[in-house]
Amino acid sequence: MDKFMKEVEGIVAPKEEMEDAIHPYEKLEKAKVLQDARIFHDSIQVREHPRRCCRILSQILYLQNDPKSASSKLTRTEATDLFFAGTKLFVDVEDASLRRLVYLFIKELQPLCDPSDVIIVTSCLTKDMTCDNNLYRANAIRVLVNIIDSAMLGSIERYIKQAIVDNDLQVSNAALVSACHLFEQSTDNAAIVRRWIGEVQEMLIKKSARNNVGNTSNDMVQANAMRLLYLMKSHDRLGMAKLVQKFSGLAGEGIRSPLAIVILIRLSGKLLLGELTNGHNNVGDVRDVSSLCKLCFDFLESSLSHSDDMISYEAARTICMVPNLGIHNLSRSMECFRSMLLSDKPTVRFAAVRTLSEVIDQPRAVALCNEGLENCIDDDNKQIATFAVTTLLKTGGEATIDRILGNLSTLLASIQDEYKITMLESLQQLCLKYPSKHRAIVAFLAKILREEGGFDFK
């Protein structure tokens, strides 16, 4: 191991040398690359030198995506010539790495070419989409959806539907992501994609039934399937309600993908918000408003106890963002935030304290977390400490002001002026809210006025 580390130390350049290093393609000349690309027309050279073809394709992609030089960009004529040359690699290439670069090459150059010229490659992509190599199938689907229009989508619709329910997770995932892109491209495409709802639901249920814990690929398939269902039902209130009713019972058991459950939580929040904004003010128990509110709120509350921090946070945040909820409806979500404030993960503490700082219309509910917020004032992460102080200043009671001001002196010395100004605005509101405490607050302001700070802060 020591010998290996010495070899690595000899290979890796010092930091100063790495900063001065030049990118191998930085001084690339477009004319030379276009000259080298003529090899694509020679099938023998392509078969014998696939690595060289890979290098040329990489150079073309670098030139096209180099933000520093506008002169290196390909013109429409150059892009069209290269595109036609690149399509010949479909026939001649057997190297897997080169084939994957060809897919990326076509995807990048396709916007620069005339649509009538791009059509010629669809037959090759359609052929790859139905071949036995799953890697080729997945990549072909991703490229093809960027080329076709709604008229051509109908002719390959059955292939994409078959790919959605394919047993290979890579192919299925590519088909679902491509379907999401197609749905957002145009209304004509969206009308066709909506016909695939049976296959999408079948895939989601099938993967839920045989889901393996820790299978990241399976999680992504579930997440993308749920996202596509969300897009399909986003303007159909009854359809969204059926979707929540059907899959809320599977969350955490069959559907183990955290991202899929988060999408379902946001869908429930959207339905709940729509129900409560229909003339319901100062809601008592949200479950008594309607059966749909009961379904959504029960699902959100059950998600608060999920073992995944992302899911429990999203459920708590969704509940807090719904207006007109009473303190008894928010009590469980506040308990969730209170436990998050004690987490050993800085990201979890930051998410909790930032959300609490936004729920200023429910000061009594947020006050349940004041003890955890006071502990966050001494947090090593100054942004967490800043949000904790501003929240306490907005929601704290008269009895806690002296204690907050004592902790605030230490914090102000270690944060930037922009955060100091935010805290001063909160102090101003606090002084107006509790006039009897104005002497302590003014004395505190006079003290920090003598300390270091910029002009705006002073």
C-alpha cells in the first residue's frame, strides 16, 4: 500500500502545477478536427482505429460546448456534414464506447441541423431500439425522442410502451424519462403519452411488488414512473385523487423510492391546498372538511414517521405550507421539526430551521420548537444559527428576549453584514411587538453600534 501511495504521489502534480495546467483540448483548431473527421467515411479505418474515432468525437463535442470561444462553434453546414459522416458509424462501429459516443454526438448536433436531414438517422435508432443489447436500446430511446415529432411518435409508440414495462431497469428508466420529455415538448405529444398510463401504472405496481431494498436503479424507475403519472394527472383533480388513493397505501412498503414518495406527498399537498382554499377559513380538524382532505392529511401525517429524513421533512414542510390550519393540525409536524433540530446531520438541521423561519403566520405552532431553536444558536454552521435567531425573534415571547439578546452578541461577531441586517429587521419588529422591552433592545443596539461592521449595517 505504501509503495502504491508513493507512485500516486509521483504521478499527481502539486496543486500549483494543477492550477496552471492547460486542458488538452484548449488550443484545438476547428479546421484540423474537421479534417480528421473524414476518417468516418472510411469503414476500414473506423473498424481498425475505434479509439481514434472516440478522440475525434470528443474533440467535436468539446468545440461545440466550449464557452470561451465563439469561433470554435460549428456552422450549420459544418454540423450537417459532420452529422452525415457520423451516421455512417452506426454501420461500421462494433466498439461499445464508440457507439455510446455516437449517440451523444447525434444528440448534441441534432439541433444545429435541418430537421429534414436529421430524419435519416431515425431508421438506425429504431433498429437499435429493438435490438438485443440493452445498453444500445436505452441510449437509442433517449436520442430518438429528441429527434421525432408527434407525427412520427405514433409509429414508434408501441416500441416505447414495450420499453416502459421491460424487465431491464436501464431500458425501462430510459423510456420513462423520455416519456416525461415528450410530454413537456408539445400538447400533441402529451396526448399520445397519456395513452401509456396503463403501462406506467403496471410498471410502478410491478416494481413495487418485487422491490429490493437498496436497489438504486429500481428506486429511479419508481421515481420516474411516479413523476410521469404526476404530469399526466396534474390538471385532473379527480385523477390526482385516485392516484393518491391508489398508491398512498403502498408508500414505504411496495414503493420504497424516497423520490417517488416525495412526489406523492407533493401531490397530496396540492390536493389538500385546493380543498382548503375553497372558502374554508380557520379550519378546525382538517379531516372533517372532506373525505379527500382526510385521505391526504392521513397520508401526510403517516409520512412524518418515515425513517428517511427527506420524506419526513417533505411531509412536515407540506403540512406547514397549507394555510388556515389550526395549531392542533400542525402539532405532529412541529414534533417532527423538533426532532430534526436535534439531528447530527447539518443538512437536516438547516432544512428544519429554514422551513420554520418561513412559517411566520403560525407563531404559536413554531413556538413549540423554541427550545430546539435556542440550541441551534450555538451551531457551528452560521447559516443555521442565523435562521434560528431570526425565527426566535419573530416567534419568541417577552420572557425569552433577554436570553436571546445574550446569545445574539456572540453570533453577530462571526457572521456577515447581510445576515446582521436581517436580524436587525427582526429586532425592530420585536421592539414594536413588546414596547416594555425597548430599553433592553435599544441598549443592545447601542452596544453593537460600537463594534465592527459595514456602512449599511451601521
